[in-house]
Amino acid sequence: MARASSSPSCPPRRRSFRYVKPIGELSLKQPADLVRLALFVGAGLLIARLSDTLRRAETDRSQLASIVESSDDAIIGKDLNGVITSWNGGAQQLFGYPASEAIGRSITLIIPAERRSEEDEVLRRIRAGLRVEPFETVRRRKDGSSVEVAITVSPIADRGGRITGASKIARDITERRRIERARADLVERQRLAGEEAIAARDGLAFLAEVGAILSSSLDYEETLDRAVHLALPRLGDYCSVVVQDEHGQLRHVACRHVDRAREPALRELARLLIESPPGSQVPTFADRIMKSGQTIVIGHDALVQVTSTVLPGASPEVAALGREILPWAYVGVPLFVRSHTVGVMAFGTTEQHSRRDYLDADVLLVEEFARRVSSAVENARLFRKADELNRLKDEFSRDAVARNAERRCRRSSAGPGCSPAESSIP
């Protein structure tokens, strides 16, 4: 202000004020004037309220758009024809397509071909105004990889309440499903481990009982029949054991079936296969085991194929007995004595009973059973040989005693007239 006053070219500026002259007088002389005033004030308040509501709606809309855009979940809008109308940043992050590439294209862009029926069902329910339950599925990324997602679908309606499309929220559940699968796998392994532990315990108890039976007598044919009876139905529906005798001929020494009425058929079938002439003999698994000295396990499918190949060349009796037994699966193990195969122990399941294939644990138990049977066979043979040697020794001793007595009698004074009593004196 001091600088302005000191300059002759800048005269002091005067402040001026303008007043608006009222247009007219406000007078409420008539009741109608009071009504007009009330309407004017009400209209003003209404306009102010509407403006505030619109401002808040715009703010809410802006906030909602910001929330949708910043959400980690994929939020996708589509019309009733499945055409994408909106695509947020979460959708781009999850599926790899930017909004410019996705909007305007069919939603099948991210749906694998084998899951298109899911989208057809979703659109059908949306058009019908029905609720779509949340579901979990698989979707496809831009790079072709698959992603597991949880889907929630909500209808989109216009101001008149008419459904015009749907909003879909897809959440990546890959990590959650991985954890669930790992947990389920752990539970399953624990269950299997528990079952294996129980099976191992039962197997050891079974083998201990078998060992006690086999060691109870040196007549292995009798004890083997009891042991085989104990093994059913744990190891199968039937069992047949053949062993070579001292002359190298196979003999059928044990036979059992869970259905005692079928044991004669099983025994007769074994007899026919063993005693049939060499030229007409049907090839059997026992022959292969005797030659190879290895365990043979035949599942149901393989057994059906083998049977259909072998039975046409078998005799009518063998074919009829095979149809009566109806084997389902087979396991045969060799019996060893001093590393030589001396027999075969075979177990089988049947179509009428267990109808199951043999697992590795079953085969291990059968092989251990066969090992103990082999020991029983070997002990019995050793006992027989020892018994035979003792018999021969006794005979030799008696002969030697008789010869010595005869020689002494000849040297004695009695001469040839030596009495039998004297000849028996050593």
C-alpha cells in the first residue's frame, strides 16, 4: 500500500460494493402464498437430498469398481449368451488375458472343451432365474495350463428386475487342493500302513500255527492236510499240493476246498492231470513251476485267456471238472528240498466265492507257507532215510551176529552138532 501511494502513476484504488435490489416484496397475504412457499422449500430440500444421494451413489460405484478391480479373485461379467462384458485385474492375473483381449469374446475362452457342459448348465439356470450353487472345477489359462478354481455365479439384473447377465467370481484353489491331496494321501498311507501291520501280525500268527502243525508229526502228508485246511480261506478258496516221491513221480498229497462238496472234483482233476499219458497231457502251471523253480501268479484276465486256449484240447472229463471249479485267479509256488524242486503248492480263488486276484502280500505269505512245508517234507524224508538206515543196520547186525556164531560153533568141540542155542551166543 505504501508503494502504491508513492507512485504518481498508480492512484489509490477505491473499494466499491454492489447491492442486489429485491425483485419484489415477499408477503404472505394469502394462504396460497404459504403453500407456494412450502412447495418451494420442499422442492429445494428434495433436490438437495437427490443430489446428495446421487453423489453418494457415484462414490459407492467408484468404490465398488475400485474393489472389483483390486480384488485378487477373478471377477468376470457376461451376458446371457456367455459373452464377456467385464474383466478385472484378478481375472487377468489368474488367466493371463488382459481385459482388451477378453471383453467381447465368449467365456469358453477359459473353459476346457471337456467342461463346456458346465457353462451350458450355468447359463440355462441363469436364464431361468434359478440359483447356481457354488462349485469347484478346472479352467484353462492363456498359456494352455490348467488351474483349479472355485466358482460363484450371481445374476445381473437391470432396473426393471430383468436378468441381463451373470457375474462370475473365480478363486484359485490350486494350493488348497494340493494340501488336501497331500493330507488325503497321508491319511491313505497311514490307513494302508495300519492294514499292513494288522496283516503282518495276522500272517505271523498264521505261520506260527502252521509251523506248530507241521512240526507235530513226521508224517508230513497228514500234517500238511491239516495245515492246508488252516490256510483256507485266508490264502484262497482251494489248495492243491503235489510232491515227487523217491522215484521222481509226482503224487497228489493234499487237497482242500472251502466248499467240501467240491473237493472230490478238485482231487479228480489233479489226478487226471498228473496221471494222463505224456502225449495227451494238458500243459499245467505245475509243470512250468517244476521246470523253472519259480512262483507263478495268474490274475483273472490272464487265467480266462489261458483257459480258453487250453480247454479245447483237454479231455471232456477235464473240461467238465474245470467248469465245475470255475477258478478265478491262481498262485503256485515251488517246494524246495536242498535247492531242488520237489513239488508245487497251488492256491486259487473261484468265481463262486472270493473272486479276487492275488496281491503281493498274499504271494509273500504263500511263499513263506511253502517254505515251511518244504522243511516239513525234507525233515520227513530225512527221517525216513534215517529210519531205513537204522533198519538196514539192524539187519546187518543180526546177520553179522549169526555168521560169527556159526563160525565159533564150527571151531568149537561141538562141531556141526552145535545147538541153535549155542549158535545164538555172541
